[in-house]
Amino acid sequence: MTDSMEDRIRTRAHQLWELAGRPEGRDDEFWREAERELSGDPTINADEASDKFTE
């Protein structure tokens, strides 16, 4: 993984964590979701993915 991709994943994971209310102990979950969103898969809608953390 390139440094720039890791930075993008870190930034997105942080956004997801904040949207979810900054819960403790779920960092791996947010990291994996950010990786999934940024993987380039056209079937993934980042807005819909974010909703699962705010509901």
C-alpha cells in the first residue's frame, strides 16, 4: 500500500469514526470500511456506507 493511499484510508476512517460519535475500540472496523470504500469498487457508495455508522 502506498503512503498516499494509507493517508487517504486514515483520513476516511477518521471521518467515519467521527460520524459514528467517536466510539472507543472500533478502529479496525472503521479502517476496514475506509479501505473498502476507497478500493475503487464501483458498487460501493461512500454516502450509503457512512450511514451504517450513524444509524
